[in-house]
Amino acid sequence: MSTAKVGAIELYYEEQGSGDPLLLIMGLAADSRAWLFQVPDFAGRYRTISFDNRGVGRSSKPPGPYSIHEMADDAAGLLEALDIARAHVVGVSMGGMIAQELALRHPQRVRGLVLACTFPEPDSDLERQQQFSVSQFGGQITATGEMQIDVQALDPLQFFQHLLPRVFNQSFIDRELPKLIQLFSGALEYGFSLEAILGQVHAVMSHRTTDRLHQITAPTLVLTGDADLLVPSANSDILARHIPGAKLVKVSGGSHGFNFETPDVFNRHVLDFLAGVG
């Protein structure tokens, strides 16, 4: 258990395994423990680094809003602090957006790139989802796109319960709800800042890379589930179409959280791909 000073913030990270470096970048509102079903498999082949993004877990939670640009710079700064010149990078959801920007802003840092259940920019459906979610929490989005929510009146578990049916298949929720509640409750253990989470949401909704994806030079796997309700798989079609030489894999029945729901499938696709990256 370690922290690294990156710019003005502290990033909590963990390392397991040995070999070529592999950096794991998690999504919105989740900390590094959400990789619990990946790390044992990945660490069998790689020096596997997972970390808490700014705003969650044991990392700093500065006031938002955040940007994907600065979160990508956080990831690059962590690699610098660990004296890692170049690493494979796997990002899911918001982590996949951070991974895109990492590959664009710091191309020399990225060896192989996996972009899972993510998008290059929010489409009209995702913007409608945001408006619905904000209204569910008693807030509103202003004409300038600013979210206005009374975070003092919002229960953090209510936030996670709202996300559950968008992230996981209902059959998985019914079967594994105690495990999921345990996972999300764990996110509160080190201090949960709804202000910081809204900072992450702002970063996600401001993310734009479509017109720059052709500049990505790292070998890339675009991985998605075809039953993803939160970030529909059509977004992965766009990523794969714009990134030169990208490989696209769609997992049948895969939810947004398929790295958690079907880790054997997720892990196999990632490891098989990275094994072929020179």
C-alpha cells in the first residue's frame, strides 16, 4: 500500500506481480478494488499497477470539476513516479477515456492499449441519461451544462443503487446483490466525496477525442459488451473505426460491468491481446 506525489495531489496505488508493466485505470466513482477479479490473473504475467483516480478511495479528493486531460496527466505522473518509461494500459469506462488521453498526450508511455466499455465523446443518449440521473437526485443541468445538485441531501448508497441496473445485468444483480453492496459500501470506507464524484462526472461529459483518435499509435483492443446499457457498444464501433489498426471485440451478453460480472471472459481477451503486442 503506497502513495505517490503527482503534482499537487497524492495518488494511492498498489503493485502486484512482475514482468512488463501493466497500468489499470478504473471508471467513475470506483476505486482500485474494483479490479479485484483482474489483478490475480494479470499479476501472473505482468507487473500490475492499479490506483485510485483523483476523487476516490485513498487518493486526494480536490474540489472539482476535473478533466480527463488532467486525469491522464495524473496517470502519466504515476508512471513517472514509479520510474516506468512505458506500460501496457487497460482502462474501463471513464478509465478508458483517461487511457485515450494518456495515449494521445503521452504516446511514449503507452505500449499496448485496451479500451473497454467506453466512448470517445458523449452522444445524445448519454446526455439524456445524465439529465435523467441528475433529476432523479433532485438537481438540474443549467443552460451552460453545469450540474446543480444538493450533495448534502444525497445519500451515497442511493447514488450507487441508481447506477446498479445500468452497470450490471439484472440476473447478476439478483444473484450477487450482497457482494455488490459490499463492494460499493467499501467505497465509503476511505471517505466518499460526492463533490469529487460530480467532478469526475463533469470530466466524463466533457470528454472529446473523436477527431484525434487517428493519432493513437499504440496497438489497441476495443472491448465491449453488446448488452451494455450505460455506454452502448455503438460507441466502441466509433473507437475501433477511428483508431488505426484497432481490434474490436464484442462480448455476447456483456454488461457495462462485465469485467466484474464475467471476469474470465474479460481477462482472457485482455491477456490474449497483450501477449501479441511487441
